[in-house]
Amino acid sequence: MKITRVRCLGCGADLEIEDSIRVFNCTYCHARQEITRDAAADHTRLLETIARNTGQAADSLSVLELQNDLDRMDRQWKHEENGHKIFTGKNRPKALPTSFDNYAFGWIMGGLGVIALPFSFFIGGGAPIWAVVLIAAAACMHVYAEKRASAYKKALSAYQGRRYKLMQRIEEIRKR
């Protein structure tokens, strides 16, 4: 049986290892090592260091993949958010629907219709119909706008939940 002399990479101790052994633990510091044999010399290397470095590289890759997922999710949300925006006027940018705007519009237009209704009886003809149409249009527009605002809030909440979970996963990996 042939014996190979190696130096422990963990503590520097001189060790004698049988040629048939490829992986061993130092008898002094218990560092797990591997013997690599080639034509010129025998080498040892710490397996824990290799395993730790491999784990760190895998974690870094996982963080990068999750960050890419986060960026993709943010881009998709911006596109989806633009779909929720409503027209606010010819020379004004589109805006996100809010419940306050819906109530203000509904109450103002409905209030104008209610105020116009008694006066329309004095005018006569088809004027009362226009006041009723104004009230009905205000109610329909309010319901429509409220549904848009509700859909936007629901989509925003879902996006924020997904984003929060992804950020938590990134932080968990970084803490390892």
C-alpha cells in the first residue's frame, strides 16, 4: 500500500494518506479535503470552501433571476396601469380613476339634473326629458367610473402583493 504525504489546507499539518483514498478529514482540524492526482503532483483542496462558494454563486444567481422577474413584473404593471387610465380632457394627460372623482362627478351632474328638473317644467316641451336624461347619465357614468376605480384598486393590490412576496424571497436569499 502506497502512502502520499500532503499538507492540510486547514491547519497546515503534515498528513500521510493512502493512495486509494480520494477524500479525507484532517486528523487535527477535521477539515474535509480532496486529493487531486495528476502526473506531476498530488494536490489537496478544501471541499467545504468549494461547496460554500458554489452555494454563494447559486444564491447570487437566484437573486439575479428574482430581480429580473421583479423588473419584468414592474414593466408589465406599468403597461397594465396605463390600461386603467381614463380620459380627462383634450389637453390633459390620462389619469387613474379614483372614487372621489366618481362621487364628485355623479353628485354634480345629478345635482344639476335635479335642479334643472323643476325649471324644465316651466319651459315646457321636451325640457323635462333632458333633465331626466342628465340625471340618468350622471348615475350611469358614476357606476361605470366606480367599477373602473374598483378594478384598478384590485389590480394594484394584487400587483403590490406579488411584488412584496418577490422582495421577501430576494431578502431571504441575501440573508443566507
